[in-house]
Amino acid sequence: MTTADPAGGDTGRSPLASRFSASRFRAALRRRLGVDPRALAAFRAALGVVLLVDLALRARNLTAFYTDAGVLPRATLAETYPLAARLSLHALSGDPRAVALLFLVAAVAAAALAVGHRTRVATAVSLVLLASLQARNPFVLNAGDVLLVRLLGAGLLCPLGARWSLDAVRRGGGVAAAADRVASSTDRVASSTDRVAGSATALPLVLVVVVYVSNAVEKLRGTAWPAGEAVERVFRLTYLHGPLGGLVPEWSPLLTAATYGWLALLVASPLLIAAVGWLRAALAGTLLAAHLSMALGLQIGVFSAISAAALLPFFPPFVWDRVERAVAPAADRLRSAVGRRSVAATTAPATESEPLRAVRDRAAAAVPVLAAVLLVALVAWNGMALGLVETPDPVASVADPAEGGWDMFAPNPPSTDAFVLATATTADGDRIDALYGDPVARDRPPSDARAYPTARWRKLLALLADDPEPARVDPLLAHLCDRADAFAGDGRVASVSLSAVEVDVETGETRIETLGSRECRPE
């Protein structure tokens, strides 16, 4: 049976065929924008672990970066970023003990997120505290920090606790029941209907692809990446070397292949959504391996771990089927261990009042709408950042999208090796490195300049070298006085000086810029 159109023509398609085509389209869309609940669980656990690692790394410089005794007192923050100073919980007090307490609360929330306990609350608390921490010192942030806070925001809208979580155990009747489900799930093959699909699950997927595509566009606008020279330039920057960075062979063909290989992965990144099955899994796995290898070669903090976590939702169901089969023996042992105590371990489902249920239902109905709005805003903002879409005047009057672009090592890597000379002089005339505590020569030459203790110190000092404002230099020098005093022990530090040293990797030309000096114990 066929149907006629208003003009008298024959469409040649029956209502049944139209419904079948629409069903196939929805199924295809679901396979590409849907996410396996187990992938969301792995994503959740990875985010929790990354947050814990990030907090541990930041805690090494808690006083230096987040208190009034550090490089950015709250008064300086209020002058430079007044909105951040007003919104950051970490700026409510300059006392290290208060900041340490917020670190502890954030660690508890991150641990709860990792194991899936009160997942949505843990995600919300982690998001608020991470945004607050980042606002407390914007000068130590990198692209990974921006990505992490956006991934947490996207995760807040997704059912991260549906599988492999304490929440799932509580909802499902205890540990024994959960172990039964894990063990039995290894006997089935997940299908596309097992995916969670909607604008909420599409948000983290689109976010990752937008980051890759934006970075690819920026790289292709330069000369080093299309010429195959970029990776070799990056590894000539010794201040960026990670644990194994100095061991990368200086063999141009290998580094050229690495340049084109990474660029090809970025250009192919839309296939993370467009492809399905093994092709999608292979691309996600290759990107994940590439990011983890960067952590060994480059000093880029937790950026690699964040990027690796962001790729987990792309892995299709058959990957997680294999993961569950691998953990089946452990699940069997867990089931045997708790089987006799299942009654005691079972938690009865909590009853929910009608008003609370109504609020929960309204919130659930609003999630897809909010996620859809964020999806459109995400694509539009990055289109403006790349100059592909004209920035409307109301947006341009309050923000510059180009400042938030994903331009890591783009359009070209830096051409200068950057170091720092932080020298403290004691009352006895001895000199030490104010960042590291090592003794240094009385007449310290530029060749004695050091790389940075951490990626965040590098970001802070690199930005300061570009714009050495006294309002920021003075607190840094004051902190270096205290830092050097701790290194000097009984010797009183009389003064500190700070200089930036740049070495052109092509010509070897060395440039020195004095950022400032300070008397630590003025008489």
C-alpha cells in the first residue's frame, strides 16, 4: 500500500515503512550517542581517582598557591579576578588550616564519587569544590583543569551510579544481590538497547570531540604540525620533560611519524561518534594510550589522566562484557563470602515522600532540556573561539571565546626553552636556590637556571614572565623568602631575586629578564 501526497503524487512509502526507517534512524543514533551504563561507571570511578590525585598533587603547594602566605593573597586575587574572589569558597579564609579542611572535604567527595556512594551528591560537591579551587588561583590552571570541571558538570547530568557502585548495591538489595548480577551479566552480550541515550549522555561525548577537533583546527593553522616538525620541537623544550622525556630518541623520522600520527588522530576524532563497534573502540583505545604515554614524556600534570578518563564513555558494550568476564572470578568469591549474610547485608529500599518524589521527577524532566541547551552552547562557543562563527555583540561585550580555546601546542609549539633563576642570599652570604633549596654559585650564571618543580609552578612563572606585574611579583618574592628560610635552616635569608631565562632552541641565544628582588629581613 502506498500513500499519495497533496499534489496528487505517490510517495511510494507506506506508514509502516516510514515507521521502520524512523526506528532504524533512532537505533543508529542510540548506538552513536548512547553510552553503556558500565562505561559511565568506569568514567565515574576514573573521575574520582583523578580528583584524588589532583588534590594530592596540589596539596604539596597548598600554602604556596591557596593561602595569604603564598604567591596570590586574597587581596591580590580580588584586584585581579574580583568575581573569582567573591565566588571561591577557598577565598573565604587565607589560613592554611581552613584551606586544608576544604581539601579534606573534596577528597571525601571524590572518594565517594569513585565508589559510587550517593553519586549525584558526591558529583555536585566535587564540582563545586573543584570550581572553587580553580577560582582561588587561576594562574596555575591549564587546559586539563578546564576539561575536568566540564566533565564533572556533564557527569552530573548522567546516571553515573547506575552500575558498579554502592548506590546500585543499595538499590538492588545488598552486596550478595549485586554480586549475583555481576556474575550473571558475564553470560550475556550487551546490545544497543543496554545503552543510556539522550542529550545528557551525548554531552560528555560531544565535549571530547569538540576539544579534539578544535585543537586539530588550531594545529592545521600553524606550520610546524603540517610540516611534521612539531613533536621534535616539543621534546627540544627540556623544561617540559617528564619522567622519561629526556630518553626520547632524537631521531627525526620517528618524531615526524609521531607528529603526523597525533595529528591524524585529532582529525579522525569525529569517528569517536560517527563510528561504532571495533573501529570506535580502536580509535578510543589508541587515543587513550597516546595520552598515557604523554604523561611519561611531558610535564603536564594530570592532563593525560583527565583525557584518558574522558575517553572511557566511548568504549562500546562488548568491551565492558569482556571486563565483566575478567572480574567474574572475583565476583564469585564476593558472592560466596556474603551469601550467608545476605539478609543482614540487604538494605531495604527507602520510602520516598510524595513531595520529594515530585521534586525528583521535575528535576529528571529538566535534565534533558538543560543538557540540550548546554550542547548547543558548547558547539556555538567553540565555533566562535575558532572564528568559524561570528561572536554576537552581547557575548563579545562580556567575554572573548578565543581566550578559552583548545590550543595546546598550537598553532605551533614554543621555540624557546624557559627556565627560572630563583636565588636566595643568606645573612652569611651563602646562596641557595629558593625553589629547590640547593646551594648555588655566588655569581649564578644563566646556565645554572632550573626547570620548574611542578607543572603548576611552570604555569605560574611562565605567565608572570609574560606580564611581570608588581602586584603579583611582590607576593611571590615574599613567599620565596619564607620558602628559602625553610631550606636554609639556621641561616637567615636576607634577600631573594627572581629572573626568567629563555634559550632559543634553534640559535642557542640566551635572554635573561629580571622579574624582581626583595629584602627578606629589612632592618
